[in-house]
Amino acid sequence: MQTADLLVVILNYNTRDLLRKCLRSLAVQRGPSVEICVVDNASPDGSAEMVESEFPDVHLLRNPKNNGFSAGNNLGLRAHGWPEAGRARHVMLLNPDTVVPEGALAGMVTYADAHPSVGVVGPRLLLPDGTLDKACRRGFPTPAVSFYRLSGMSRLFKRSARFNRYNMEYLDERQEAEVDAVVGACMLVRGEALRQVGLLDEIFFMYGEDLDWCLRIKQAGWRIVYHPAVIVHHIKRAASRRSTKAQYEFDRAMWLFYRKHYRAGQPAWVDLLVRFGLALRGGRTLWHEMA
């Protein structure tokens, strides 16, 4: 039996004050029935204690260690019966460094309900300066798309659908579009699609898991839509700002995504170029992992 229209899973690491603002913004939402689950990845800043004392209606899960984005979110999803017996009609991954304006959740759920072929919906994410978070609508990082991005061609030809496929800056940010992927900072996934493809892949520690999820959902026949009529505010990288580990994990995620989805179909010279390019960014540690 379904118990909610939407399950919101928030994975937190060491962002107590931002998490508080996020939860307060969710508390004023009206419309769909919503369950909220916070998974705390062993934060040392008192985040879990804050949730426990200030938001008693939120389901709090204390992860004894920080084992990454995929594993942490999966912990919250499994605790609510996913992927087999999840009872909400839709689920949402939401970062703690977001603020959700009143009506945004209703807008996302209403859109999904009105478009049964859509498996994933992402809103227009705005950064603190009011500009678009480019990650909220993306193309998959195929070898060609990655080359255009890393070589700088995407910056030279921002209005090109070919050369700027990854960030899709050729689209008006107010234009609804079917895209390859939206970002895990705020993404609604239809329950049927989640049951069909399963949970996030835990080979990804942070970054890449949302791309992988969207690709698997798209391969299963669902559409992925950027829905800019709904706006969510995103501070971005609050838990990983100025972190060399975060940069390494991004480059590692690109390797894992390439290895999982594209490597088998590439000629040897392309594979070598991809690995060499990633090694230039990720350093010796990543090169050894790719060997």
C-alpha cells in the first residue's frame, strides 16, 4: 500500500546549518503527502543531533561512517522498502545545501503525474548569485562529449548542440527540454522506474552516480526531463568545497562511468587517449587505478 506521494531522501555530511534551512523549507510545502528521510554520514558537527531535536517528524538514519553519496542515499531508500517494496509513488534525492521554495515539491509531483512516460524530473537549480547551476541539465559524457569539454571547445562554441552537449548551454534555461541527465542535488525519480532499474551504483563514491542512474533509466525506456518552471536554490559543494578529494572523486567518477558504459566499444587508441586525459587531471593515483 502506498503511504506517500513523495519520499525525499537527504544525504548529509557536516552541513548542519544548511540542513536546518533545507528542512525548514520543506516544512512549509503544501499539496502532496511527503515523507522525509535524512541520512547522516557520520557528521562531526552535530547534524544528527540537530535533526533529532528540531525535526522529530523526520526519519533520521545515522550512518556510522561516510561511505559516499550512492551508499548513503541507498541506505535511506532501502530503509523505506526500495527498490522492491517502496511505498511512495515517487522518490526525490535532495542535497542539504538546497532551499526549496513553497510549491516546488507540488510542481515536481504534478509534472510527473501528468507525464507518465517521464522517469526522472529535474528543476531549474539556481546558485546564490542567481545564475543557473549548469549541472541541472546535461548530456552524457561520451568520449566525444568529454573531449569537447576538456579541450575547451564547449566554451568556444557555447551555442553549439554538438560541442556543448554536456552543459547544454545552447538551450534557454527557461526552456523545458528532454535531456540525458539531471543532477542528484535535486531529482525526482518515478517509483516504477526505480523498481525497474534498481538503486544507485555504489562503485561511485561521489559524482557520476546520478549520470549512471539517468542512463540506466533512459535505457529502460523512460524520458528524463529538465522542468524549469520549478526553481530550487542550490549553494553547491557545501560539503566538498576546496577539497582535493572532491576533485579526485570527480575525475575517478568519469573513469568509472566511461569504463562501465563506453570502454568496451572503443578502439584501443581512443581508450588510451581517454585514460591519458583523465590521468592528466586525476594524477598518478588515478592512472594506477585505470591500469
